[in-house]
Amino acid sequence: MTDPADPTLTHFDAGGQAHMVDVSAKDVTHRVARAAGTIRMQPATCALIAKGEAKKGDVIGIARIAAIQGAKRTADLVPLCHPLPITRVAVEFEIDAAASAVHCTAQVETLGRTGVEMEALTAVQVGLLTIYDMCKAVDRGMVMTDIRVLEKRGGKSGEWNAGKAGKAG
């Protein structure tokens, strides 16, 4: 994590050119990141998901697999992201009928030289995108929102928790 007193962006060299950060001098540590997000929809769409009656099949089960794949493919999608040997991806979905929404939380772990925040964020977004894809025939107005890192652990910067750090923004 960057020191707030030092606003240096690490993905730019001294000349202002984008580059992949050299992590070779960092220690290999157990690194964990947890991210979350929500997709809001019409109540009838939420009910279809909850009842397992979507025409394309098990929306939550397929979204979970997609989220895991998303975490594993993050370096293919984000140009300056390091490919990492992910050791664990856990994805949970909560159907919130009262809010007509599905909440997604992903936790990603590795033993490596750089963190897995991007992988956790990608897992959440791909999981929510999959819900959209599977339900768009009945609800094109779904909105993905509140995608954020909840916490990270490991590495030189140690622990960071969104609840303790305050809200971004």
C-alpha cells in the first residue's frame, strides 16, 4: 500500500511511462485480499435467481465458477498486473430479497511477492457480470455497484481493512 504522504504512483517510471512494477526484491509472504460488490435488479429477477428458475440454469453456481476463473485470469485482463500463483479462491453469494439484490464476496490467497487485491476485485466483477448475462433476457436494467476491496493482508504494508480506513471517496 502506498504511503498517503507519498503520492507516487508505482506503475509509472521516472519519465512518466507506464511499466510493470519490479517485485523481485519483495519477500514471499502469505497474501490475502477480500472484495465485495452487489448487483441490483427487479424483485421478479431476484425471485427467479432465488428459486433457481432462470432459463439458463443455476445462476449462482455458474457465477461462482466464473468468479473463480476471473481471479485466475486477472493478469490477462489488467495490463500491468503480475500473473500470480493463486493458492485459494473462495466466492460467496447472498441473495437479498428485501433489497432485490445479490451480494458477492470473494477472497483470494497466494504465497507471493505482490498482493491479490486485483484478483479479488476481478472475481467479484466477473461473478456479477455473469449474473447479468444469465438474467439480461428478463431484466436489462440490472446495476452493478459498490465493488470494493474490503481488506488485504500480507506483505510489507501489512493489514488494511476498509472498515478501519474509512470509506473511499
